Amino acid sequence: MSLRFSAAALIAAAVALLAGPALARCSKNLVERLGPGVQVASLDGVPLAQRGEGSPNRAVITFVGHSSYQIDTPQGVRAITDYNGVNGFGRHPDIVTMNNAHGTHFTDDPEDGITHVLRGWPSEPGQSEAKHDVTLKDMRVWNVPTNARDWGTGAARINGNSIFIYSVGDLCIAHLGHLHHRLTKEHLEELGRIDVLMVPIDGSFTMGVPYMADVIKSIDPKIVLPMHYWGRYQLDRFMGLMAPLEPDFIWPDRRSIEVIKDELPEKLTVIAVAGEGGG
């Protein structure tokens, strides 16, 4: 199943008219979104790049496992988030990101043929943080470093995690990685406007779910994709703590969704594309 979301087509036009020089952030929304709620459509197994004419501001997002999603663009670029050596579906990715130096979130042996391998922590001598900003055809990827807890001592690893952002035209997707703290005003400014947010909801290895709900509120995406959880009870707990934000909840029967910038939902929508266990 692919889910498509309806809202105002004015957004893309306004952004195109008013956009300034390219920056490593997603621009803030310039007009209010309008339109009806959720509709259901089908990809019928056809890759996005072969679906003919359509908006360039769209992507097919497929849950791979744990904290990994596969993102496919209209021009055929494929990225995999939190890449740990396990491929997605079909051909190898063009871009892989690794948010955190934790065994299930990265690999030192990525497969051959990947154009960009982006690590989200200081991994080179003398580095204090990892900073990336790469473009391949219609996908741009950059990161915002955050701190992480040390697995042994619990002390802070400064800049040990990264939030990666994937822009496809004017559609902006962000992956929080192993986020362990609330975001500062500076973090939020670097992120800019985020349409789709991939969020760990385990509540233990990352940050507590009530705090994660605060992070979601501060970022204010239109779509949240829960990940990094083990069982329906964790998903139910997350939805309970999200209740004050009054989100819509979608339970698709397949692990892929198509998201189109001009057809985003009017209100916050949580899509459990990882099913009953994204661990």
C-alpha cells in the first residue's frame, strides 16, 4: 500500500518564487496548508522513477528494519538511513547515512558501489564533529550533529549522533538517529522546516518517549514515522503520549508509502509503516 496525502498546491509555487540561495537547511513553510485528509492509493510495485510525470517533490519511503528506511526519488536516487550493512530492496543504495557508532546502526564494511557513505560522528583524526552536505541528482543530504550517551559510562559523547536530512526537491525528510536530548534553538534553526520525521520510540536506548513527544512538537512535522521499537505495546505507549498533539494514526498493510509535498496531510499524522515491531 502507498499512502498519498492531500493539501494545497500553493506551497511549492510560493517556495519556488521566494526561495533564496541554497542553504543546508529546509526552508520554512511560507503559506498555510489547506485541503482534505488522508487518501489511499497504490504503487502496485512500480518504482517511483518509472511512474511517469509528476511532482519532483516526492519520495517513496520503505521500512527496511530497526532504524533503517529506504528513500527513493523521482530521478532514481536511493538512500538508506542508519545503514548497518543490510541492504534494502533491489539494487544497492547510492547514499547511506549512519547516525551513531552503535553496532546495529552502522558498518565499517559498506558494499561496493555506494557513491556517498556518510557517518554522523567524528570518525577522522582531529575531528570534533561530522559535517556533510552532498547532492546527487535530485537528492540533497546533510546533517545536524547532536550529543549521545556513552554506552559504558553514560557520559555524554559530544556530537556522537547526527540528525540527517534528505531533501527531494522541496520535500524534506529527517531521521533523528539515536537522539538523547531535547533540541536547542540552534538545532531547530539548522533543521529548518521538516515534512517527514523518522522517530525512535523505544524510550530507553534513546530518550524517554515524553521527551521525544516534546521534540516532535518542537520540529512540527506533518508526518511521523516511528522506528526503533519492539512490539505493539511500545507503539501504543507512544501514541498515548502523543495524544495531546491530537495526531491522526495510519496503520498501512505494506512497508512502503509515497509522500508528495503538495499532498501532505493538513494535521500531524503518525504512520506505523514499521508495523508491530521496528526493532
